[in-house]
Amino acid sequence: GLGFVHNSTSPTTTGYSLMLDVFFPSIPNYLGFAQLDNAGDGDVFGRSSGAIGISGDYAGTSFTNNAWHRVVITVNLPTTTLTAFVDGTEINNYTAIDPGRYDLGDPSFLLFGDEDGETAAGYLSQFAFIDRPLESAEVQALGGVSATPVPEPTGALLVLLAAAGSIVRRRR
């Protein structure tokens, strides 16, 4: 998994949102999006069927392999609701989450983590942590992935960038 540390205090009382722009060449039966306690089972999963959810409550068919998708997961602790969106469209509204499981009491968590390997190779071009649950209209306004992610720099480009940085430093 990919580790993330938050320093906000509000997620533990109101909730939060995660936005991930992802591409998976192949999606296994279960694909962990977030593992909030860094040790146990993942806390929200994508499925090879295109669904997203947790604890037997999976819905949707739009999370597909071989395509970029913007996945937004909102957690509203007062209403005990986890809502999943794909490319701005709500696909699941699970209303029975355990607030203790989702309260982010630990200041860090893993993206794409799971204790028994329910993960897959893929790409992440953007990630956002918002320290409140986004409203449906806000997620719809985000839409889907709108641009091709920036490719990894080549070795030659890294050398040029390092040289440019060195020249700028020497002029000061």
C-alpha cells in the first residue's frame, strides 16, 4: 500500500473524502482502496464486477479495468454513511458503517492496502484528502479524470532539471 498521514482533527468527528484518479489494467475480485488501521482488512474495496463497497454491500458496474477513473469515497460519521462515486456518479450509498472503524483515529492510513493481499498493480495520477464529507453536487462538479497524467520523467530530463537547478543556485 501507499502510506498517507493526515494532520486534521476534524475527520474524527464529521468525516472526510478521498479522491483517487486510478487506472488498473486488471481488477481482481477484491481491490482494497483504503486500509484505515494500517493492519487489518481493507475498509473499502473495488470489485472486478465494477462495484465499490464494503461488508457485502457492493453496488455499481462503472469501475472498470483498462480505463482511468476518478473514484471518490465520502465518509459521513454522524450519519454512518459511506458513499462511493465513479467519475462523478454515485454508485453506492452504504448507510451502516461502524464509526469506530472509519473515524481515522490513527493519523495515518494506507491507500491500496489490505492484510491478505487483495490488491493489484495499477496507476495513481492524483490523490486528494478532504477533511469533510463532500456533498453529491461537489463530487459531480469534480467529474472524471480530465487530463492524461504527467508521465514519469526520463533520465535525460532529470539531468537537465538538476543542471538548471544548479545554475539557478549559483546565481544567487
